[in-house]
Amino acid sequence: MRAAERSAGDEPLRAPSGTHDILPPESAVFEGVVARFASRARLAGYGLALTPLFEELAVFSRGVGSSTDVVTKEMYDFVDKGGRHLALRPEVTASVARAYVQHRPTLPWRVWYWGPQFRYERPQAGRYRQFWQLGAEVLGTGDPDLDVEVIELAWTFCEGERIPGLSLALNSLGDGACRPAYRERLLAFLEPLAAQLCPEHQTRYRDNPLRVLDCKRPACRDATAAAPTPLEALCPSCRTHFARVQEGLASLGIPAVVTPRLVRGLDYYTRTTFEITASALSASQDAVGGGGRYDGLVAALGGPETPGIGFSLGLDRLLLARGDDAPAPEAGLEAFVVDLTGGGAALVLTSRLRRAGVAVERAFDSRSLRAQLRMADRSGAAVALIIGPAERAAGEVRLHPLRGGEESVVAIEEVEGALRALDGAGERPRRTGNEEQA
RNA sequence: GUGGCCGUAGCUCAGUCGGUUAGAGCGCCAGGUUGUGGCCCUGGAGGUCGGGGGUUCAAGUCCCCUCGGUCACCCCA
């Protein structure tokens, strides 16, 4: 079945598999989360970085690592009309590092971001082909205090979003000094056990032995029960760094759980790595976010040796973990214009009010008064502004409160003042009956 | 990539052993009230029963294929 044939059929068009529409009113929840993250990030000195949704393939193959699943099987890559080999971004950290190399802003450089990412995987609950992330990255300092600060931002933000059952896993993977030696040691350990590993890792363990530690299949779990962990192989400076990160987290009251087998799927991590999980998510997709230090990434992309650390949070999963409390938000409308004279009066009045900063809607198609008032009621507006032939002739507007109150008539030039007055009065809850009668 | 479950109206679903013109609730539209929303009442619009093939006098219902959705494995956010 060719794609062309498939789309030529007369089946209704729908969003591609693994993507989903985020529409009102739920989209307002999404919007709110992003806005709260933005303000937290700003407090900590981060600026917004908007990098392209697609990059040269090499940004990811060299940045993320050519043996990772993300790069080998999950990338949406394509050749454009100019023959460039591009890929939709499967994550953002590598893009940020590329942007740093390209523009060389002064260090330390703190940026936050949000936007969609793409991975070609089989969709399931909490896992999409286009998914949304919030994240932050800091380049230019290897100070462990920064690790603490970055983890704190991720952690306190999740807490602030009232996600139930949060926990924080922490590990250190070592650096350029101790990791290669550890890798050899692990390989030597795995070599004689290869036949006992799960089918997938029987050959793959050579490319990326650390991943075997993280494999959830019983075969690998049993075979590696006694395997050395990166933590016990840390060199002195990595050990000191990790100790200070733990101290710092403790001093802020952040409950990190040291998890020696936490590996994570991207190759660029060095030293500190962490993952935030939520018990409300299904056991296998319980990560709402994760991150870590990547002191070699910038150099791998052709820049100078520059340490860095960051994290990203899955927006879709954040919302999923928080449950369906999606607070159907009000439209926020102040007024709804009901025009019984053909619509021209509404056209002029809504325009005038909107220019004055009043949130206002109207009906179209010259519908009946009853129909227009029904729309006004459902719109959530506080008041209907009725213009019939009589009002129009007199240069007036009838103010009809929709949530209780007395109807009144004002000169059309004074509508804004009257709305303001009503708004002021509404601040003291005055229930004048009229709502919910048995 | 592998496996389980599910496809009937915009939404949630019913549809008996295969049997007449495929139903309900919600939503939407109109009217009840010639200028007053919600509640109530009446009426209306809206369906390739996912698609194709087969069995049968007869298929929403049984069989095969296919497409789509969903959940899980794997991996990750």
C-alpha cells in the first residue's frame, strides 16, 4: 500500500498515527502549564530558545549517539529538495548545543524551551510520535551546585503542578576519565554471560553495554544481578562531584533516591543523571521527565570543551499524570452582542469594544433573539448587549446581565463605562437569585 | 517491529437465534413565547453500521482479508 494511494482514498482525513490535536477547552490547561514553566524559568535567569524543529541529521547522530534507539530506529529523517539529509528533532538538547556552537553566546548560557519532538515509535498511552516537552539547559559550568539547581527546577516545577506520586531517581555515570575503564570492566563481565542475556542484547551489548543494566527483561536482570555499576567505578573527582550533588539536594530538602542502574537512553550523558517518575502513570511509561550532565556534547558537535546540564519534561505525560482535572476554563468573555437589526450594529460595536480591550463575542446569520441569547448564555459572557430596532433608533444598548442582576438601557457611547461599572460591582459576589431555581 | 482488544449518528452506547424502514441519551437546529437565555415540552436534521470480498432467500449480526483506533512488549518524555 503506497502512501499516495492511501491518501487518495475517500476515507476521512485524520491526524497521523501517534499525533493528536490539542483543542479548546483542554488546550487551555496545556497553555497554563507552559506559562507557569516560563515564569519559573525566568526567575532563574533562563531565556527562551526556539530552535528549528528539524536539523541536519548529524546533529542527532553525533550528538545523541549513533547506537541509541532514538537515532537508529526512531528518527523521522528525510532528504529535502536540496539534497540535505535532515531529521525532525527527536529531542532538543542536541539542538541547543548546536545553537551554542553556532552562535557562541557568553557563558554561562541558560535557556529554556518548549515545543514538539518526533520519534517514530508505536504509539501507546503516554507515548506519541509527536510529543511535547518543556526543558531547560545550562552550558558553561561544571559546578555541582548547578546540577542541584537544575534538578531543583525540574523537581519543584513538577511538585507545583500537583502531580501525585512523584519520585526522583539519581545516578552518576562517570566522565571521560573513568567511564572508558568502567565500560571495559562491564564488557568483561558481560562477555561470558552473553548467551544468557535477552535476545535483543545478546549482540547489542557490545555497542552499548551500559544499556543492559537498564534492560527490564528478566533474562538481563538475572544475568547482570552482580554486575559492577558505574557508581562503584567512579574516579575520585566524579565521586566528589556526585557527593556534592547529593549534599546539595539534601540541603534543599529534595528527596533523591540513588539508583545505580539508572542509565538513560542517550549517549551524551556524563556524571549526574536523573529521572522523575509519577506513580499515576503506567509502570512502563512512568517517566515524566529526565535529564543530566553532558560535558562532552558541545565538543562532539565541533565546539570547544564546554560542560552542560539540562532536563526535559514530557508535557503530555505531565497532564496525564495529573489526571482528568482539566478545569473547563471559562471563555473569559465579558460581553456578547445580540443584534436584531441585521448584524451591522454588532459589527461596529464589537470592533469598538475589542479595540478598547473588552473581550466580546457576537452571533452571526441574523438568528432569532432566542437563539442569540442562548448563544450568549453558553458563551460564558457576563452580559448580553442587545440592540434591536428600538435601541438602534434611540442610539441605545440594552444591557442584559446573564448571571443575575437587573437589565438596564444605556446610550451606546457609554457601553464601556457601564460594563466597567458592572465589572466593579461583580467583584463583591452578589447573588441576586435567578440562578439555579428548583 | 511483535502481540491482545475494539470499530453502529458529532459524543457515549443499545441492537435478541441472521429476519420488515438501524434505535436511545447527550449535543446541534427550529418552534412553544411576533423582543428575552438557562428549566420544561414538541418537532427536525444528522448513518457508506470503518472498507472490500464471501456464506445465505436474507448480514450491523457469521467467515476471510484489509484499514483504522487502542492497550501492552521494546524504548523513552
